[in-house]
Amino acid sequence: MDNFYSSGCVDRCTLGSDKVLINRRNVVTEVKRNYAASKRFLCLALESRVVAAAMTLLGIERMEDQPKTSTFPESLQHLGKSERKNVLTNLAAKVVDQFVLQKKTVARMLQAKEDLEEEKLSLVTAPDGKFRCQEPSCRRTFRFNGKAKRDHEEKAHGIVKANVGLVVDNDDDMYNYQCSLLEYLMLLKNFQDGVSEGDGARILRCWKFLQLYLKADGPSSRKYCLEGLYLSFQVHCLLSARESYRVIWNRSVKKKSGFGGNIPIDLAMEHYIRLVKLLMRKLGPNQTNRNILQRYLKAVGFTKTLLEDFDEHTGIIRRSGRHTKKAALHDKAKIVEELISSKALVPQSKRKYAMYKDVKPTMLADFNFHLFYEWINVHKRDIAKKRKAR
């Protein structure tokens, strides 16, 4: 969130200005201080920008207007449910293609990957397995294709390895900010939906994509990126097939019936810990008696279910602190109106931000795939040597 949010930001159509616009005072810079409020705020920001992007494609300036383009068929209201769903799906695909995936960005990333693979194939190795210098007349070899080899080639022979990144040719800070924010929030929303549905395979795929963003974020997210990498190591290499299956599909707990309704397993554990602390306070002086405490803890699962069933049947409703549905719709409408009036999702030349100056349309614009692959290989070797970086 640090890449997109700053308290007191004066730039329009940013998360900071959205917070001021809808008066969300419970949103703070340090997310862990109020995670639930920050999560709802980011979800609202994502939904507002998706609606604004669809309105931009349809040529609509107000929610009450009719589309001015030929995106929708004239007989839309007479079509069946499945046909209307297909029309909506096609519109959603256009929004994703234009504002999230950005075909030019994807094409450049694929080209960067191909260039990296070609470079690996072109590396010359000595009979002992070491890497030779790229200069044909130089006989020096290196154990790793890393920094020492690059420094030697640059200082001794003037060979500079190009940074395999993305070249951005758009100088519109407002438009680039919206695209970058949409891309990141879409991935975050996909991750949260995978947890809600209990889809372990999708959670693992999201972790793979998140590793790129966490690595690009720098030292502040280094530990999270490393944990994601070791999760992949455990699933594909370190664990047995049985344990790997459990790691993939045992990451959430079902809390509600029907579709969705899952929560992360560590969050469920926090709920149990809170119940245990409450139980210990109610025991008073007996909380130091281990036998009594163990007897109560053996029934904590049944007790928790009993309390929840009692609250449900007696109609006891706990206030969650969430905004009402009507208030959320009002806040969303205000953000959409601000985005449309500012033409935030219409690229314009030389539109600059003060806080987010020269922002890129994606956080991976300057991502160095060479260094990322080398970083993965370093930790592969650490695993082979039975060393850990944690």
C-alpha cells in the first residue's frame, strides 16, 4: 500500500485523495493497525475504478446515461440471461485488456523473458563447469554467472549487460497511476477470492505473481517474497506428495455455507486464541491450574460452536463497524464521479503528479528479470546446502 497511498496527498484520483473525498478516517498508513478498514477501502477503490473504466469504454459520463458506443446490442433488454451475461463478460474482458493487462506491457515482458533465455543459451562454460568471460580473447572463468563476472566484463572489456525491463513511453502520471493500481488490486482481489473459495491451487498461483511485486517493492517486502519462494520450494520439491497436497489445500477454513465463506487458517487460529484468552480471564484464580485449563481447552471447539449457534438462534447481532450498503454505494459513486470528471482513465500527455511523479503503468516496469532469476538460483543452492535465509 505504500506505493499507492500517502496521508495528506494532494494529487487527485489517488488513494489519499479518495480517503479525504469519502471521509474514511479509519484508514491509516500502517495497515496492520486497522487491517479490516484498509481492506474495505481498497476493495471500494478497486470497484470504483472498474466501474469508471467501463463507463470510459462505453462513453458514459454519468451513471444515468446510456452508452454512446456500439458496444451493447440494441436488443440487449430482450436477450436472455445467458446472452446478457456474455455481453457483460466481453465488456469486462475489454476493461482488463486495456487498463490491467495492457497488451504492449505484456508483449514487452514476454520479449524480456525470451531475451533472458537466449542469453542463458549463449553462455560459454569451461570443461570444469565454470562460466567463461564473454570476451573471446579472455581466458578468465567464474564459478557463478553473477556480479563478479559482470563487473569484470564491464571494467576490463566494456561489456555492459542491459537491464531487461520495460520501456514506458507514456508520461501521463494520472493514467499510469490508475493502471498500476488496478493491476495490483486485481491481483490482490484474486488472492482474497481464492482464499474465500478455498481454492488452494489459485492461492499458489497468486503467490507466484505476488513474488514479482514483492521483489520489486524492495527491502521492505524482502521477507514476504522469501516466504513465497520457500512455499514454492516446499510444494514442488521439499515435501512429499502427501504433505505437498496438504499445504496446497489446507490453507483456509470454511466458516459459512454456500459459495465462498472461507477464511485463512491463521485467522481462524487467532479467533480461537482470543476465545482462550477470554476463557482464562473468566477462570480467575483457576487459570494457573493446568489441569482445569486443559479440561476446558479440550472442549473449546464445541464451546465456540455452541456460542455461535446460541447467538444465531436468539438473534444477537454483533456490530461489525462496517459501513452500510447504502453508504458504501454513495462513497463509490463519489469516487467514480471524481474519476470521470478528471478523465483519470483517458490518457493525456504531460499530466503530472506532485507526490507520485513519473509513476509507471505497472510496478514491474523496471523489474530486472536477470537479478530475479539469479536470486532464485542463490536460494536453490542454499536449499541444496541445507541452509536457510530465515
